[in-house]
Amino acid sequence: MNFQPAGIVLAVTTFATIGLGHVMVRRFHALWGTRPAPVFFLLSALVMAGAFATPSNLLSGVLGITAATLFWDGVEIYRQEKRTRREKAARRDVGR
């Protein structure tokens, strides 16, 4: 039986990028609103291009996961804006 570290590396990459992305979305939205979203989309495209360009399958997988997570973080910034507006409206209604 051969040891294949790729699965572990890809799993750690997935969990790490999702965890960091969650924190980044909340902090960036609190500081700058939805303005960072296009940056996430651009970074996602650049990292995905790197995933296609690299000859290493493992590195390509890591970059692909990172690109997908960056893209989703861009989407989540807009969704965070909607959640924040709903929460503010709910708090405002409770005070009436």
C-alpha cells in the first residue's frame, strides 16, 4: 500500500480556505462593505489560471480549491450585506 498525501493536503486546503474566507468576509465587509467583492473575483480568476498552468496535479488541486473558495467569498460579501441589512431592520423593529 502506497501513502498518498494528496487527500490530506486537499482536505486541509479546503478547510483552511473556507475558515479563512469566513473570517475575511465578515471583517472585510465590516470595514469596506461590498467593495472588496470584485477583488475576490479577480483573485479567483488569477488563481484558477495558475491552477490550469501548473504541471503539478497536487498544486493544481490546491490552487483550484483556493480559487473556488475565493470566488465564493466574493459572493458571500454580497450575501453578508443582505444579512446585515436584515439584522439592522429586525433590531429597528424590535425597538418600536
